[in-house]
Amino acid sequence: MSSESKPLGDTKRTTLHRVPHKEVKDREVLHQILDAALVGHVGFVQDGQPFVIPVAIARDGDALLLHGSKASRLFKTLASGAPCAVSVTHIDALVLARSAFESSMNYRSALILGVARELEGDEKIRAFDALTDHLLPERRATLRPMNDDEIRQTTILSLPMDEASVKISSKFPADDEADLSWPVWAGNIPIEHKYGTPIPDPRMTTPLPLPDYLERWPEGRT
Ligand SMILES: Cc1cc2nc3c(=O)[nH]c(=O)nc-3n(C[C@H](O)[C@H](O)[C@H](O)COP(=O)(O)OP(=O)(O)OC[C@H]3O[C@@H](n4cnc5c(N)ncnc54)[C@H](O)[C@@H]3O)c2cc1C
């Protein structure tokens, strides 16, 4: 079965036990969570010690792309075939209950387990483009082309999303009936993530107008 058609959370390691009704099986939702994220936290074990390192991510079909320096401990370890876990989370709201116990957050989060594969040749170049376009769509084509040194100095990894899970919390406070009359404000505070106004680089040799894709940014993002 290709990973595209594989349901989420269908392995022993990715089956939710705690609050299982928050599990989402739809792979399209996994894609949406990843496409809306710039960073993932990559966990791996080196000499018995777990590490969790944040890195830029981009989705390529049903694989997750990661890129980093050839000299990076993280990338050397993953390229050697070490298993890893990547976690991506969006926080959507504070959930302010009448008790500390029930106070929480609304979120969309994904976990991917697997072994990454190092990309070379054309696959590597395409992955560079995907990572750059994920950071800001349409920009890649306008940049100075990468040179051989830059390509050589970078490791690009592709992590198949064969084994993944998604958990989504979207609720109002779950206070007990007996607490509803407690005299404190309760409800949700939505959290919005916004981009600010572009600030030109003071070292821009010729002042240039904002490109179209930035004029439309971020509303133009699909
Ligand atoms: C922003 C945020 C805040 C949270 N705060 C807390 C907190 O304070 N305390 C707390 O106990 N829990 C919190 N959670 C939930 C937490 O992520 C775990 O789901 C929970 O602690 C159960 O962990 P477990 O290993 O016992 O889960 P299990 O259900 O035993 O995990 C089994 C499998 O389910 C999947 N899974 C579990 N959790 C997630 C997830 N969040 N996203 C994707 N897949 C998942 C994984 O594949 C995992 O291997 C929070 C989650 C988020 C995103």
C-alpha cells in the first residue's frame, strides 16, 4: 500500500491511547498541518541520549523534506539511517476553564516516525526548490541560482510519512457541571499567527519595490 493511501495512526506506535477521540485519520489533514508549518522538531537518539532539534520543513507529496549542513550532528545521524520522530504543532487557542485542572489549549499536532533517505542529483535540486518555495512561494525562481559548493555543503533528507498520527483538540472548557457557577470568566482566547510589514534589508544596493508575490503575501498563500 502506498503511504498516500495509508490511514494515519494505523501502527501500534502511532495509535492514540490518551483521549483517542482527538485522533484524526484523514491524511489530507496531516498535509494541511505540515503545509501551514515552517518548523518541525526532530527527535533522535545519539549514544543513548535523546535530542530534539527544531528545523525548517517542507512537504513533498507524502514525504517530509529536511535540509541542513553536512557538518550538522543531526543531519549526519539521520543520513546514517538512525530512526527519528518529527513533531509539528499549531496552537489555536487558550482554553480558560474554571479550574486549573481543566485549563488547556486547542491545537493541531502531527507526529511522523521513520528513517530518512538522503537525496542526491536532480531529486536534491528539486527538494531545494520545494524548501525555498515553502518558505515563501514563488521566490525560488527569482533568486541567484545555487552554486555547486552550496549544494555540496547541504544534506537534504526525505522522510517518508508511512507512519504518522494527527491529534486535534478543538473545544470549549470541559468543566464539570458543578463548577459552571464558579465566579470566574471562562472561554477560549483564539491565537492568531500573523506576518508583519516587510522591512527592506539596509544593505540592498538598489532600492527595489516589493515583488508582486510579497504585495499579495500572506493572503496570496494557497
Ligand atoms: C500544545 C499541546 C499541549 C499539550 N499539553 C499537554 C499537557 O500539558 N499534558 C498532557 O498530558 N498532554 C498534553 N498534550 C497532549 C500530548 O501531546 C499527548 O497527546 C498526551 O500527553 C498523551 O501522550 P501519550 O504518550 O501518553 O499518548 P498515547 O496516546 O499513548 O500516544 C500513542 C501515540 O499516539 C500519537 N500521539 C499522541 N499524542 C499526539 C499528538 N499530540 N500529536 C500527534 N500524535 C500524537 C503518537 O503516534 C503516539 O506515539 C498537549 C498537546 C499539545 C499539542
